[in-house]
Amino acid sequence: MKKLVAFTGAGISRDSGIPTFVELGDLREKLSRNYFNSYPKDFYNILKEFRDKIKVANPNEAHIALARYDVPIITMNIDSLHNKAGSKDVLEIHGNLTYVYCSKCNKHHDFDQVYNSISCLDCNEILEPNVVLYGDMIPGYAAAMNTVSSADALLVIGTSFYTSTAGFMVDRARAVGVKVDIINENAKELVPQYLESFFKT
């Protein structure tokens, strides 16, 4: 049986009511290591606003179809909607908003902790988000590349290719002979159709 891997970006979650970074103006610049280090309180206000949108969002037809066909997923999204849809094999290479942690005493806290305080209650260190920021290394990068290389086909969904990660994944796939298909518009209708066709043949 042919192996399909999906690589998803913010566009897949647009129909779930989560705006893309392009639609959020200068948010991309504020999700950087420099901004976090300089303005941690403002940084967390931005993440809290984003988290509030995620809390009320539900997976759309594209998320649900990927879960139904048990497609392994590499995602740049931090909204955890693939998990919410029931996907079991999800590599969140940019992290998620489920928890924060203290880099000094290594304690993990539910993300909701930052609604009360952005500092560790034990040592007063500023809590770190479980999100890969611009300027950070991507911990799951090698694993993602290996997953892409193991596929027969890579379905890229909802990426603007503004982020270099998407380009690297596609380049890797093509370099090792993996077929690449791209759906960047109307994912909630086109992804289920694509999957039905892919797994029928």
C-alpha cells in the first residue's frame, strides 16, 4: 500500500476560524526569540489571544479526513487541531500551546498558568512557551525529514511557503523521488476528495 504523508500549515485551519499569520499582520515578527526576550509580557498577551481562538475552534473536514485515513502528519501549526480530530501520528514541529515550562527548574505547567503569571512560581524565572520561535532551532526537524523521505507521496496543505521549513520539506521529498501534491486553497473540500482518490487507487 502506498504511504502518504501530509505536511500542513496555517491554511488548513482557516476554515476552523483560526486566522493565518499573514492575516494577523505583524504577528510573525512578534513570534521571535528576540521579541520574547525583550517583551515577555506582550509576547504572552499575543499567545493568550491566539490560545483563546484555539479553545473554541473545532477541526474541519480536512483535519477529520486526514484522521479518518490515518495519514501521518507533520504540521507547522500550534493549534493541536489534528490531535483534536483524532490523528494519532502527528509531529508538531513548531510545538503547541498545551503547556509552558521553566528552563531553570525544569517544571512544566499547563498553558493556562500564564493567565495568572508568566513567571515560575518556584524560582521566578520567565516561563518558556512550548513553541518554536523565529530564531530557534526546530527540535523535530530531522524526524520530519526522515518521515518525508519514507513516503511515496507528500501532500502539502495550507502553506504560504513564506516559512522556509515548508520549502525544505518539499525539496527533500523531490530530492528522494517522493511525489509532491499541493492544496493551498479550499482545503476542507479538496483534501477529503484527494484522500478518497489516493487510497482508492
